[in-house]
Amino acid sequence: MAEPFILLDDARCEGASDARLYRAPVELVIARRPEEVEPALARIEALHHEGRELAGYLAYEAGLALEPRLAPLAAGRTGAMGPLVWFGAFERYETIPVAEVPAWLAANAGGPQGSIGPVEPQLSFGGYAKLFAALQEAISAGTSTRRT
């Protein structure tokens, strides 16, 4: 398995900033279950105070573990679709000038390029419109539209 890295690329056509490349993490902080989220965030904060460069992500669902009113919903989220928290702690990052990013990506692709498609909706437009209308009505009424 390849060593994890993070490339933060601006990707704008005009006015883009240089990219940051984070390689060779000295530590990975990963939370897969809701009860692991707060300790992971505490560890990330400690690494920040130690002067480490940090890059990664916090999944949207990790917020369920941080809000007491939503905590009951967090129990069903185990991280099976990916970690709730994934951060690398790095000694430093490299700067890749914006003009060199395409060449770096081409040189480091490591295999066939990925693709997406064809995209096929899982819901008809009519079904979407019906559910969207119900959602708008529930928001106006201050109720839940939770489907089971």
C-alpha cells in the first residue's frame, strides 16, 4: 500500500495559489466510531500545539458525536463508509508552484486514471420533486421528514 499523502490544490483556472503537498505523516489520527471523535480531535489539537502541520478531513457525520442532542443518531454511524476523522500530522509540507501541479499529478498518478460515470439517478425527477416539496413543507411546519 502506498504511503498516504495529501495534495491541497487550488484548482482554479485563474488566480490559483500554489499547492501544498503533505507526505510522510509522523502520525495518523483516525476515528471510525462516534466515541472516538472527541479523543481524536483532542489528539489533533495536541499535535498542533507540538508544531506539527496537520491535514485531513472531518466527515460531516462526525458532528453527530459532538452535539449532545444528536448523539443518539451517531450510534448507527460506525465509519464503515470511511473514517469520521482522518488527519495526518506532518513535519512540514512542500509547495508545488501552480504551473507544475498538472505535471506532478501526471507523474504521480500511479496507475490508470479514474473516471466517473455514467451518472444514473436513483430517483425519478417526479419522485425527487415530491420529496423536495414534503421537505419544504416540513421545514415550514418545523417537523421532521425522516424516512424509514
